Amino acid sequence: MEYIDYYKVLGVKKDATEAEIKKAYRKLARKHHPDINPDDKDAEKKFQQVNEANQVLSDSENRKKYDKFGKDWKHAEEFDKAGQQRQYTRSGQAGGFAGGGDFSDFFESMFGGQPSSFGGASSGSWGRSRQFKGQDYQAELRLELRDVYKTQKRTITVNNKNIRLTIPAGVANGQVIKIAGYGGEGANGGPKGDLYITFTIENRTSFQRDGDNLYANVDVDLYKAVLGGEITVSTFDGKVKLKVPPGTQNGTKVKLKGKGFPVYKKDSSFGDLYLTYQVAIPTKLTEKEEELFNELAKLSAS
């Protein structure tokens, strides 16, 4: 496996903080995203490398393994266990690996390089007999809030493979789904890794989403707030008419059951829509309107 400097890929220093790594990843992922660079193989390759780098460096444990083992970080536990076993079989030799070999020599012998004695067998043949799962990949899919109000299908390209996704209605911002078998190739005939897709949901509507519920403000004119009446309000799937009771106060909240966001993977289940009435005070009154308001003021004071 070719060594890739993930710090260099993201353009950060080796002592970069988690926040710096996250910021660099988001910037580069947007820059090289296939949707922005269609049919650009170079951008697609860079996008893949950026996701791989983020998958390793954004996880503290993976980062420690990478800093210690480099390109072989995924097999860190196997290396440690094998090293301990090797030390045990060569009792009396403490520190380092038996036979005087260094870490690099051990990696080579473990994965089919120069053979050396290991537990009574050739370490080259032992290394080749071990199977390891391929590296998991990370990807980001950006969607609008309206896109995930209904179940839809999308095609994404990963490593020159088109993947047809069914995105269930109600997927949440930051939610991660796993696509099995679409990661890196396994070692020694091992299974492929998996692809993890993180959803970034952008909201450009007048609604605020909190779980499966939606929230919005609705303007009500002063006359209907005082006298009562009927108003038409927008929901995510159309308009509905509501009756406003006489004497409705500013800030009154109304719940529309089942008019919220769809519940993830639960057919025909929806959250609720909560509306807050904002009573609009009229401005630029006509002379007649001012006269009538003055009369009302005198009546209320008497």
C-alpha cells in the first residue's frame, strides 16, 4: 500500500487541533466535491483522499495509530499482538523485536517480505495467511431540507463506481448511513471496507426543524386578532386555513398535529407543526382610522 501523508492532504500540521482538521476537511471536501466538479477524475481522486484523511485524523484513536504505524495503521492491534507473541517466544530478550530487527523489518516480514523465524514458522507465510478488512471510506452528501421531506433516490460516484441510494424521508442533519462493501480493498483476500455517508442538511425555508417537529411564525393582522377571523397559513406540504379566536394575544402558540416533518423510516408518521402568532400593528393610519382608534381609546378609558 502506498504511503499517503494525510496531514499534507488536508494541508494541516501534525499538531493540528481537531477543529483545524475539521475546518480544513470541510473546505477541501466542498472544493473537490463531484457535484461541483462533474467528470473531473483528478478532483474525484482528491475528494477521495480528503475523505480518507478526515476519516483517520478526525478520530483520536485512529490518529494515534496512524502517527505510530503510518500506512499500516489499520493493522495496529495485529502488529502489537504479534510483537508481544514474538517477544514471548524469544524469552530472555527484552525491548524491541527478537533477532534485532526494527519496526520496519517486522512489518515487511509480517506481510510477506523477507521471511524470518516466527513461532516456528516463516513469518512471510504467516503474514500472507492473515486476512484484513479494507479501509472504510467517509463521504458527505449535502441536501436541502425540502429534499428530505420525501423519500428519494440519488446516484453518487465513489472510486469510479456509481452507487444508487434510496434516501428515506426524515433523514437528519449530521446523520450517518453505512453502505457495506464500498470501501477500500481488503488485504490478503480480506473483505472490502465500508462507505460511511454523512448527511449535511441545509435549511433555506421559513421553518425551523427540531427532530420531527417544525416551528414557524405567522403574522396576524390586528383586526383579526381583536375580532377573530380566518387566516391561511403555509405548511411543508401545502396551505391550510385556521380560525383565529377573538382576542388572540401576540405570541399565542398553535399546534397543528401531524403537519411537522416525517419520522425517519416510519411510514405515514409525522411530527407536529407549532405556529406562533405575531400580531401586526398597523402603520400609516388614514385620518379616519386615527379618528376611530381615538374613539376606541376614549371608550376603553371611560
